[in-house]
Amino acid sequence: MSAVPPSSDNYCYRHPDRQSFVLCQRCGRTICPECQTVAAVGVHCPECVKEARQSAPRTRPAIVTSMRRAGRSDSPVVTYAIIALCVSVFVAELFLGGTSGAVFQSLVAYGPLTNAEPWRLLTSIFVHLSILHLLFNMYSLFIFGPILERLLGRGRYAALFFLSGLGGSVAVLLIAPAIPVAGASGAIFGLLGAFFVIQRHLGGNNVQLLIVIALNLVIGFVVPNIAWQAHVGGLIVGAAVALIFVRTRDRKQRGLQFALLGVTLLALIGLTVYGAATVFSRV
């Protein structure tokens, strides 16, 4: 991955080597996860927190403060939690019948079941067909996830991951509803699409990333038993969500950002309703 030219607008004001899209709600400074303090609305930088504490009595025990500070570390906890969940589900699959067992069969996405069990479009993200399937997806998530989580912040990153995963499942429902879908690859392609949009916004060289995306798309088209529809759907939704993030960075646009994310979710729900209603005419 090529280095991104430095820009003070996209770097933490206290840690110039750390990129971030998160702004202090009070003063508008760019702050990394370590410098963020969760407030009633948004997050605050250390200076604004200090000013607020000087004018207010201490009401929180020291141990609680320490725990909150630990939670604001640079550790990509959302990425690690997703990996842990996928591994745990796969272990449960192994002990409970594999792909023909209850765990896999109750979580995998399948078009004709969408009307009765729409949650499968999301739960299918966490089930995998084989150990190689799991390892490939988790390795990709381990490489790209932490970078995006630190850039976007945990909340935005989680929204990106799950909307991308849902987008991949919806694409399969619309294009190939008879294909059962399992795995996090749609969500991971969403991360790749988001990475491309953010790199372009920051002025970075996207050639290497484009090659990675293109190669993985080709593999999906050439190798049998791979739902390329999920890859394309996740890629498109991930790029769209990242575009929302980079176009609404200003703290004054927070409401607009939430509204656009809501519109994206509603659009996916609408496509799901349409796909489920017409699935038997397309199987």
C-alpha cells in the first residue's frame, strides 16, 4: 500500500502520525481514538475535557475513568470482536454437524427463506464453509480492518462493516436467489471499497489497491462456488458508505451523515423486501 501524503486536517492534533476522521464535538480538532473522550453528544478532545472538568466537580470514580481510558486505546476492538465471533461460530459448526448441522443451516442466507427469516442476510456473515474459507476472510479482515477502524472510529467502522455485509447478501438475493450464501467476504469487499474511496480522498496512490480488488473480483468470477454477487454488492455499498463519511466530516454535518446512513439502510431494506417478494418467480 502506498503512503498517503500528510495533511494536518486528517491527522490527530496531538499525534501527527495518526490519521483520523473523528472530530472533537466542541472545538473541531481532529483526534485519534486515544485522544477521544465520549461525551453526551459525540466525542471531546483532551483540552475540552480538561476545561469541562475544571468547571465541574468530580462525579466519576477513578476506576471507571481508568476503564474508559482503556476502551479508547488504539486497539481495533471491533475488528477483533468480529474475528472472535466468526471463529467461535466456526468452532460451533465443527462440533454440531458442519455445513449440514444446525448452526450452519440456521444462519446461512438463502433467498427463499428471506421472507420468514430476513435476519439470515446478516447472520450469514459469521458462518464459513471451510477452514480455508475462514482463514482467508479473517486474514483479509485482520489486514484491512484495524487501519479503517482507526481512521473512521469504532462506530463508523462497525456501520461500514455491517452495511457492506448486508449489501453483499442483498445483491445475491436480487441476482442469484437460489444460491446459499455464507462468509464475511461481502463485508470485506466493502472495506476494500471504502479504503479506495478514503485513499482517493486523501490523495494517495490507489494503483496497488485497485490491483488487489480486481484480482479478488476475477477470482470470484472464475472459481466455482463463490458468490461473486456478494463481492460486488459489498464493494458498492462499502464505497458508498465511505463516500458519505468523507463528504460529511465536519461536526456540523453529523446529522446529515446519520441521515445518509439511514437512507442507505432503508434502501437495502427496501431491496430486501422486493427481493423476498419476488424470489420464487426468479429461482
